[in-house]
Amino acid sequence: MLYAVGGEVSLDTAPVSGDPEATIRKARVLMAAANAPADPSTQDRMVAAAAARLEAAALRELDQQRLKEAAEAAQLQRAYGGSEQKPEPGALFRLEA
């Protein structure tokens, strides 16, 4: 049986553009791979640290997206929440009886 005992593997540590959830998944896979050896090398630890930073940044981006969506939903709810209210002319949608 043959075992790999040395060498290197190139890893893509860039975020997934426009998709923080995919970036989080990617970062977690990278961290798992970097921490897989029983005795991680300095390079393994550096990759794990970079992946942790990538995950943290993606989590912040996802939180910001969710906060923005929640604020927009709350604003729409305040503006058009009651069934007796009708939007002003030129609003995003029109209610018709």
C-alpha cells in the first residue's frame, strides 16, 4: 500500500461572490481539511486560520443581508400592514377590490 507523506495541495480560499452561505460552507470544508491531519503543519494551521476569517466575514455579510431584509419587511408592514390601507399611487403594487 502507498501513502502520501509529503507534498502540497492548492486550495481556493476566495469567497463565493454574492453568496455568503456558500462561502460559509466552503470555509468549513477548508477548516475541516486543514485540521484533518493528526499533527497539522504550520501551513495547515495557516489555512485553517484563513478559513476561519473567511467564515467570519461571510457570517457578518449574511447577518447584514438578513438585517436589511428584516428592516425592509418591517417598513413594508408598517406602510401596508392593515387590510383597509391602500398604497399611494405609484407604489410598488396596487390593491384592487
